[in-house]
Amino acid sequence: MHVEIADAVKVKGLAPLACKTDRIDAWVLAELSRRDLVPAIWLPDPQVRGERERAASDCISSATAPPSSNACMPSCSPMASPAR
């Protein structure tokens, strides 16, 4: 079984309906799927998701550390005054 998450805005653009019911929506999605036309949203693969989760976890742990070791916050350097 293959599961996809349809992009609702794109599905509505492909099959605008005057009468919307769950039954009609299901039929439209089934027809689009049968014809291999379901506009799916993009989901990252498991490797990318893992990398994102690790980065978020690192950022959260460093955000709770003392300010001197906060790796996720951009360092503030004084801006040079513009040349006149």
C-alpha cells in the first residue's frame, strides 16, 4: 500500500467542485490517484528528517546553556559605521 498526502490547494485547482461532500472528495481523489495525478506535498526522506531532528535537538540544548556557549544564536558583532 502506498500512501501520499495530497496538496489540497493543488487538488482544488485540478478539480474545482461546486458541491463538496466527503463522498465526492473521496471519489475525486480516487480518480486522480488512479490516473497518477495526485499532487502530493513534499516530505523529506528519513535521512533528511533525522538530520533536521538532530539539528533541532542540538539547538534546543544549546539554547538552554549559558549565553557564552549558545551555538544557535548568531553572534552579535558591532556594525561598522558607513563611510561618509
